[in-house]
Amino acid sequence: MHSFIRPARANVPLICLALLVGLLGLAAGSRAGDGARPPSAGMGALTGLVTRWPTSPVQGPGLPAAAAPAPGVKLVVYGPGRQEVATVLTGQAGQYRLQLPPGSYLIELAPDQGRGFSKDLPATVTITQGQETRLNLRIDTGMR
């Protein structure tokens, strides 16, 4: 019985270390989604927020129409020669982030996005190595 207890006690520091590493990993993972992480070496980042507007056909006098996050919107990124280089879907809060090599890109809504259009698109963005380029977009719902 003593031989069974001793190995268990010897493993306590290892178990504590494993728990600590796991907790640190969870904390790092929760920060990863905030958009603050730097681009990978040799890359730049394209980030933004996509909203739908207006969200109601009737708005109060003198009040701006509220915009709502647009989850699940697919954006297409084209490179030189209008060659598709990437696509990205917006998250639940309408946010998106993707890493790209430095260069100039054309951003459009995917053709299968159905109803809605954006005066913000197509848009041309320049990605710089080690930098974040922000492109916020508003999709017009057509409600008036």
C-alpha cells in the first residue's frame, strides 16, 4: 500500500504543472480571439466588422438607424489578375480577421450572399507586413 501512495505523491508536482500549463493555454486562447495578436512573420492582417443596416423600416425622428452585427457573411479576397486568394466568414459579432502576404487586394461579398449590398464594396486594401489593416463594412438591407 505504501508503494502505491508514494508514486501518487511524487506525481503531485507533475499534475500541478500540467494543470498550470493547461490554464495558461486557456487564458492565451481567450485572448487570441480579440484581434490583438500580431500577424505571423512575413504576413499582414486584414480585420474588420460587418454590420447590416437599417434593421427596421421605421426609425425614430432624429435618431440614426441602428446597425446589427452580420454573422456568417462571406467575403472574397482577390489578388492580382482577379485571382481568388482567400475567403473569410464573419463571426457571431460580425467580426473577421485573416492573414495575408503583403500586397494589394480587392475585397467583395461572395456572390452567394443573397439579399443586401454594400456601397463599401468592392474595396481595395493594401496589406503591409507586420501591420493590421482595418476594413469595416456596412451591408444595406434595403429597408426604408
